[in-house]
Amino acid sequence: MTDEELAAIRCPVLALYGTDSELLDRGERLGRTVPNCEVRLFPGCTHLLLWEATKQLKQQIAACVSREN
């Protein structure tokens, strides 16, 4: 997606990335470009965040969903 397309996103976005992920630059781009994007970083985790920090990930998602409802 282009920066212009990302900037047009109007729904809340929760971007979860490990600090050691090879895709972290994409999360940082989302945080800079999408207006209502919250980027949360998990120290020491990679792109396998779901397996590396399952409990913390579930907590972050549940908190985000409960705020939005």
C-alpha cells in the first residue's frame, strides 16, 4: 500500500511487533502513516510474537477490543 492509502485508513489499528522482528520497519511505517495506529513493541521478540509472548499478546488485544466497544 502507498503512504496515501495507509493515511486514508480511518479505523483504529493496533500494530504489535517484536523488537527483534525483521518486519519492525513496517510497523514503524504504520505508526507514522496510519492516523489512528498504536504500535506496541515486545522486547526481545521476533516475528514469531504469537508463540514468544502469547499471554502478553492476548492481553494487549483484549484491552484494545474492550476500549473500542
